[in-house]
Amino acid sequence: MPASLRTTVLDTTGKASFDDIYERPDPREYYARMSELDYRIPELAKPHFQQLIEDHHAATGIAAPTVLDIGCSYGVNAALLRLDVGMKDLVASYGTQSTAELVARDREVLAEGDLLPNVRFLGMDASGPALKYAQDAGFLHGIVHADLESADPTEEQRALLASADLVISTGCVGYVTDATLLRVARAHGGKLPWMAHFVLRMFSFEPIAAQLATLGYRTELAPGVFQQRRFASDDEQSGVLNTLEANGIDTEGLESDGWLYAQLYLSRPSPTLSIEQDMH
Ligand SMILES: C[S@@+](CC[C@H](N)C(=O)[O-])C[C@H]1O[C@@H](n2cnc3c(N)ncnc32)[C@H](O)[C@@H]1O
């Protein structure tokens, strides 16, 4: 159905709300809905996350890092990084099997061809069923079921978060703010994990970067813009265009053409630990 004919429920940010499909026992509905909208940010993010893991290895010597995916949902970023597949292959692989069959199939595929056997993947999400699927299927080695927007992690959750060497996210900033990212960054108490967040242009990363700077991070905006997905409806598009234009962001040739766009923010510990920000 063309986006112009569809009605969508918008969340408080003006984006279409997909809350109902994050809570299913397996990813079928999530992937079906996302593929209708050509959701592609995890695939576009994949080479950047691969590069980040390599750069982190080169800089720290850590060959077997722990990667934490915030707002990981059904473990899509871990699945794409660990398997030689793109979004379309991944989505097409979820057919009419039962959830148990899908879990067993995913475990088998991973056992046959894990591209990153030395990397430990953790996922954090507010959705219990999505996390359970990602862990049962073997995409994630550990999970944190939490909403850290309004509460500190439990001691057990903090210890798991503290083991992260790298933190990644797609489609999550906006749902989470500096409140969550600071709790994650502080979890260790000494080590600051490297971070790479793909953030829709309608959300400002500056307040988060400013908070991270107080902990000793330097944030860079990577070159380029990345298609996230098509707008779900005309209402969503006009709301997002208004938000962007009110923030002085030129949407010509980008959101005005029917796609939501994200940018990549890289936050790494500043070598000098000075409070310096490339972004400002
Ligand atoms: C748009 S989905 C993105 C999922 C996945 N990263 C991807 O790109 O396909 C947003 C995810 O953020 C999760 N989420 C929303 N609010 C959250 C919060 N406060 N803390 C952690 N996760 C949250 C949702 O449950 C959902 O799985």
C-alpha cells in the first residue's frame, strides 16, 4: 500500500510507532513491517561497525572484545555482523516455521558460519521477548532487559554492561537519551567503551555528546548520511519535515524525497582526557 494511503500511529517524537511489533516471540512481524518500509540502517551500519571493531583492536590490542548493542531488539546488528548476509537475506529467511524452529535454524546457521567467533555480543533492550529470541537463537551471548532512561541498572546488569568494550546502536537514540548512554558509559567506573550510534537527523546528538565529554569522551560526526527507512505515512513525513525545518536542517533531496536519514556519531575516550568536542 502506498505510504500516502496508510494511517499510522505517531509517537511523541512524531515518528511512526511500532511498539506492538517489538514484543512478539520472534522477529517475523518486525522484519515484515520493516521490509515494507525498506528499513536498511543495520545493513548500512554493518561496514562501519566492522571498521570500529578493527580500529578498536588496532588501538587497544583487544582481539576478543565485547560489543554491546543498545536497543538491539531481536539481535539484528549481531546477526548481520556475525553472518555473511544482508537485510534482505535475513528477512527472507524468516518464513512460516514455528518460533522454536526458527531458533533452532538460526543456531544452526550461526554454528556453520560465525564470521566473528572472537567477539562476544551483548544486547540491551526494553523488550523481554525480543531479547529472549536473540539470546535463544545464539545471536547474543548475554542480555540486559532494562529501561535505563529512568532507573539505574541492577548490580547484575551493571556488571554485564561494564564488560562492554564497544557500544553500538541503530534506530535507538531518540528512544534512549543521554540518561541511558551515561549509565552505560559509567558502568565500569574506569574503562570508557567506544561508542558508535546511528542517529536520525531529527534527534540532536549534541546534548548527549556534551554529557559524554564530561566523562572524557570526544565525539566525531562521521561523513555522510544514511538512509534509515521510507516514511510510513504522509503524516509521519510532514511531522518530521516540520521538526527538521524548525531545527534549521535542510531536508531538500533527503527527507523531502521520502526517506528518514541517520548520521553516525563516534564517541571515543579522548586521548588527552580533555573535555574537547569535535562536534561543537
Ligand atoms: C526501532 S527499534 C531498533 C531495533 C534494532 N536496533 C534495529 O535497528 O532494527 C528500537 C528498539 O529500541 C527499544 N527501546 C525502546 N525504548 C528503549 C529503552 N528505553 N531502553 C532500551 N531499549 C529501548 C525497542 O524495544 C526496540 O527494540
